[in-house]
Amino acid sequence: MATGLLLSGTIAALLTSVLPAQQHQSSGGFEDPPPDKIVIKVATVNGSGCPQGTAAVAVSEDNTAFTVTYSDYLAQAGGDSAPIDFRKNCQLNLLVHVPQGFTYAVASADYRGFAALQPGAKGIQRASYYFQGSPNTEYRTHPFGGPYNDNWQATDSTDWAQLVWAPCGVQRNFNINTELRVSTGTSDPDEVSFMTMDSTDGDISTVYHLAWKECPES
């Protein structure tokens, strides 16, 4: 989906429910939102979990987060599942332009989907976050076990002191790589188990919330 999906949106600041604006500090802690807007463009969306035309990205009305919705993100195992169906992934490559003098980090991410896991089957939702050229990659993993037949939700949340910030003064693309895995485990191998991160129930999406801070003066 390298050329088919481009998003130009604006994201102003961190959701108050994540990092309240009134906790302003002038020495590198929580900062009030900068006066200008942040602009995000989705350069590419690639992966077996997001074939061309099956992923959509939108900015929230209050410009505090962006949402990714999928329509063909499904991993399954057992029954007549193909050997490669047990794992699906999707990588977002984002070009993020921030106001001069500020930097940002992804403070939290909310993932939702549906799972039907047979007794003894296992499922995993995993995500990693990193800036282009940076050796620091943050991983978060959420396991699920059968029997399970319901919507699922997972949240990745990072403490302020552990946030990975965009480098100040340089343009670095931000990458988010998500993954679903399903294994039959001790379940009946003739029975299918699956996990989705898509629009099965009409309200399945992934939401990313941003944090701000001022760059140190050069």
C-alpha cells in the first residue's frame, strides 16, 4: 500500500486522560501543547494483515489521536488453515512533522479485535515501536488463551520516564509494527481458532495517543 494510502491530518496534543495538561512542568516534564499543529502523513502500510485497500487511517475530531481500522487482518490455525495463516502483521511507516522546538512520543495505544480460540489454543497480539535509524525498539505483547469467543482489547501504556522520544531537530519516520499469532496448542487440530484485528463487529480499530515535550535549547 506504498502509494495508495496517504493521510494528511493534524494532531494537536496529548489526550488529557493520558497526560493532563495542568501537570505542566517547565523543566522537561509534562508540557502544554505547542501552539502549532502536528502533521502526520502515512507513507506506507505494508503487511499480510493489511493488504492494499484494507486499512484506513483517520485523525480524531479533536486532533488528539489517530486511528487505524482494518478489514482483512485475521490470523488462524487448525482445520483447513494454510500453514502461513497462523501469523499476520502490518507495519505503518509515518512521516511526522512537529512544530519547531518540540518533540513527541506515542504514550499509549489501544488495540481491539475479535477472537475465537478453541480450548487449549493460544493467541498473541504484539506491537513494536521505533524511529527510523534508532536502535531502541519498544515491544509489547498480550497473550490470550482458549476457550475464548468474544471481543478482545489490549492497551500498551508507557510511563513518562520510559517514553521513546523522536530525535530533536531531525526528521525521522516513526514505525509501528503490529502482529497477530494463533497456535492450536493442545486443542483439536481439526478445529479452527482465529484472531482478528478488523471490522468484524463494526467497531474494531487501533488508536494511538501522543505525548509532547519541549526540545532542549541548542
